[in-house]
Amino acid sequence: MSTNIVTIVHHRAKIRLGCEAHWTLGAWARDENGRPCDPLSSCARRWCARGSVAKMAYDLVGNKQAARRTANRMSMSLVPAAGGPPLLNEAPLDAGKT
């Protein structure tokens, strides 16, 4: 996996999730009615962190299998802790604040 692809995917996913209207939790992606769906589906409108990485990889490479592999590798390198990206995504926004 090219470092350039990782950088581009990470940057695009970060921009997408910077808009609260495009972010979700409890599912990799949700459609316009809030129902869970595949993050690579054309129906997806909101994504979790990992779902957004998969979507941005797919938009870049155009191959679902390659996008999922890229997202898996990136997710584990971005959050190399037990639970990985799902744990980070599902944590309360005020976690760790005193």
C-alpha cells in the first residue's frame, strides 16, 4: 500500500468527518434514513471513522476489495490499541476530560 494513498485517504476521511452531518456511531455507515448500511454503498450518507476510511479508499482506487484491505490496514495502524478504531469511534466525546 502506497504511503501516498494512505495520506490522501486519511486526509479525505478527516475532511469528511469534520462535518458532523457526515459522522455516525454504532454502524460503519448510515443511509439518509439513519439505517445502517455498507460504507461503500451509494446509499451511505454518514460514516464512522473506519467507514469513512473505507469510503475514501474506494473513491480513490475504485475497487471494493482493495478499499476494504486499505481501510483495514490503515485502521489498525492509526489506532493500534485493543478495540482499534471502533473503540475510538464509539467513545463519548468527553472521554478523558476532567
